[in-house]
Amino acid sequence: MDSSTITLLLNLFYHVLVLSLVALGLGMVFGMLGVMNMAQGEFLTLGAYAMVVAQRMQIAAGWGILLAILVTATLGYLIERWLVRPLQTRPLDTLLATWGLSLLVRKGIEAVFGRQYQNITQQIGGSTQIFFVDYPSYRLALMLAIVCGLLMLGLWYKHSTAGTRLKASVANPVLAQAIGIDVKRQACMAFVCGVACTGLAGALLAPLVRVEPLMGMDYLLGSFFVLVVGGLGSLSGLFAGAGIIGSTQVLVSTMLDQTYGYLAVLTLSIGFLWLRPHGLLSNR
């Protein structure tokens, strides 16, 4: 196996893991609450700009990551309590309200930071040799962190009491309420965790991308495509969707062009919506 093939495989693995991380937050909100949060991409943007604040203040990147989680979790709690919860039984109204929220957050970011691109300095620079190929060290560290985080989340969701309550609240809210589970609290926790995960993703990706107010839109679309293909309500569906969408985009973009990569992903997603609307591994 030559170096170009190994690099392609590493890039593919990186892209799939990043898609999994970004789609996780939307999957938690959409899959567990049935709420299509159109502002989910802006939470990723807020996480990235938390790193901009940390860099301007000349503090450690870890504080920027913590700031991203705190800001997005706090906003998520307020939005779920005062915007999403009153409209949860009216999907179209929720869609429109969160879309308006996304515009408000985006314009707020532009007012504070401007429209220009921001660059974040990588805390882990240089490259590391893996399989006889030099690959960026920060990307490798990020990939390892995502794998460990997703494994821990999967174990927590499958074996913990809190995960069991959350699954019960999603599967049958009326019955869960009858046996003493606070369904509203579970819904709030799912929403807050979902947007906080997206904010964390933005903070971790900030050193690798150009940070600007519109950056969340592409990630929102990519996350939606992942959920369309993989299905809602399961981590296995999330991984399957990220694997298919990520590998398709990377392979087609490498062989042809990035525009054809987006076109292939869009065509694939439309095909799934038509032929398998619940995705590959939906629990619904």
C-alpha cells in the first residue's frame, strides 16, 4: 500500500469521525425530541468563536473548550425552556422559530466579531509518522479523542440508569411519565447535551478550519444527510450514516472534484429519502 492510499484512508477516517461528532448533537435533539433545530449549526459556530475569545485573551485552549461548553449549554437550557418546549408539539412552528434563532445568533456573532475569517493556532503542531506517512498531529489527536468520547457515550447510554431513563422517555413518554420519570427534565437534558456536544465540536474543529459566522451551515447540512442515511435514535445509525456520507464525499472529491462530492452526497441522501425514508438503522 503506497503513501497516497494510506493518506486517503486516514483522511477518510478523519472525515467520518468529524461527521459523527458534528451529527451527534443534531441526532440527540432530532432523534430523541423530534425537534429539527435549525440553529444547531450556530451552536457549532459559537463553540468555534469561544476559541477565538480564548486566543485573544491569550489563555490556554482548554479554557476555550470549557467556555464553548458552558456558553452553548446555558443557551441550550434557556432555548429549550422558553422556545422549544412551548412549541414541541407543533413541528413547523419549532422549525421556523429555530430558523429565526439561527439568523439572530449569526447576526449577533457578526456584530461582535465582524464578518472576516478568524484563524486559531493549533496547540499540537507538526506531524506524526503513522504507517510510514507523516500526518498532522492535531488531526490524529482529535481522531483519538472522538473515538474515545463516542465509545464512552455509547457505554453510558447503553448501561447507565440515566441512559435507560432517557431511552424510556423517547420510546414511550406517557408510560415513562406514569412510572415516575420526569419526561420534561429528560427532554431538557437531551437538548442541552445535544447543543453542548455541537459547541464542543466547534471548539475542537476551530484550529482546522476558517472560523466565520456562516461556518455552521455546511455542518448542519452534513449532519442532516448523516441522519437521513443512518436513521434516527441509535448510535449505530449515526456511525453508519457518517461512514457512508463521509466516504462518499471524500472518495468522489478525491477522484473528481469537491463540487461532485457534494452532488454525490445530495443524490445519495435523496435516494435514501425516497427508497428508505427511515434510514438504515433507525429504531423507529
